[in-house]
Amino acid sequence: MPNVLDLRRRIRSVKSTQQITRAMKMVAAARLRRAQERVISARPYADQMLAVLSSVAARIERTEQPIHPLLAERPVKKLLLVLITSDRGLAGAFSANLIRAAQYYLSSHRGQGREAFLIAGGRKGRDFFRRRPVSMIGEYVKFFGRRLEFSHAQELAARIIELYTNESVDAADFIYNESKSVMTQRVRVERFLPVKRLEPGKGEPPIDYIYEQPPAEIFKALLPHYVETEVYRALVESQAAEFAARMTAMDAATNNARELIDTLTLHLNRVRQAAITKEIIEIVSGASAE
């Protein structure tokens, strides 16, 4: 049984840990607010750009030679998976859920006879798949260790566009966490390339676009920017989800530390009371013997 000194040391240790988890919770909460503002700003722009480009692409006559390489639709034999995880831990099951989804994705497509390549965004995913038989063709870490910039999305998007345009891959899928709320993060598996064509709904007349430039020049300017915007949206969504997961995990750790301190304090008081009672009994027994 631990003595009073051991229990006091344990309580001090748990209190120190509690101060750290509380501070990490406050830092994550402050960063979460800023990240959510960036998500709210990025979503409408990305959604509207996708709607316009997809609708325009759907109204261009389909030919054997597409108007832009990013619109080319090929039989999917080689897949690119971009996995966005975190660089650090202490965020609950944030990265574990993404890695589990990526494992299922890779195994299911291998079972269909397709070849899958992986680009790991984040140290956790990189370290996990580096020790496994996976064709990893790129890694992008430390995006979330500092302020996330649009240039980071441009760097990753340039690599994806290069692989797709030179036909090294036939499709590009993203796996990332979407920030739904502080308590909820949803794993998303989303296809970024080729660009989806939105057909008009039943009974809905098609929209006629008037081009000031040839469609080829419009797509040449907008489609790469669309990919960069979608990648940036996925990155800021993942960053906000990571901060929310870390804040939740640190809040739970702080509460657990509080409960453990209460339990240890109660145990300490019982041990002290038992020691005092024992000493009183020894004094009384000694006095009675005299």
C-alpha cells in the first residue's frame, strides 16, 4: 500500500498534467475559432466554383479529345489517394479514423484489380504507411505545424495535377475529416479528379453561357485554380476538425485528471487517518501497559 508521501507525489504529478491538458484545451479552442472562420469563408467559394465549372463542362459536347486534360475521363485502373492526417497526436481518434478509412480504401481497390498510389499529408499517416507495403509517391508534412497558407494547397495541387495530366493516375480521391461541429468530425472520401459533370435536373432547362473567350482558354485558367481551391478547402476543413478533436480530447483528459485527484485525495485522507489512529492506539496501549 502506498504511504502518505507517495500519494502526495502522485497528486502533484496529476495536478501538473492537468495544468498542461487545460492549457492545451484553451490553445486548441482559440485556434479552432480562427480555423472555423477560414472554413466558413472557403466553403461558399469552392462550392460555387464547382457548380459553375461542372455545369459548363456538362454543356460542352463530349468528344474523344476533351477540351482540357483535367476533364478527361478514363477507365479507372490507377488510383491516387491523398490522405490528410495530423502532424501531432493528443487529438483522440482523429488520425486513427482516417488511417482506418484509408486501409479499407486501399484493400478494397486492390481486390478489384486496381493499382493505388498514396500521397500522405500529415506525419501520422506518413509514419503509419511508411512501414507497410503501400506505393507512397509523396509526403507533405508540417502543413499544420505552422499557419496554413494557400501556397501549401498550391504545392499539393500541382503534384496532383501533374500526375493526372501525364496519365500516371486515372482518378484522384481525398480522405480527410470534415468539421461538422466541435464534438463531431466526419471522415470524407471525395473524388477531386476528374471534374464531375452536373447534368440539369429533370424538367430543368439547361443554362446557356455566353463566353467572352473560347471555352478552352476559360478552362485552362480556371480548372487548375479549382483544384487548388478544393485542396485548400480540404486542408482547412481538416485543420478545424483537428483542433476540435484536440480540444475535446484535452477537455476529457482534464476532467479525468480532476476525478483522479479527488480519488487520490480521498485515499490519502484515509491513509492519514489510519496512520493517526494507529499511533493513538500505540500510545494508549503503551500507557495502559505502564
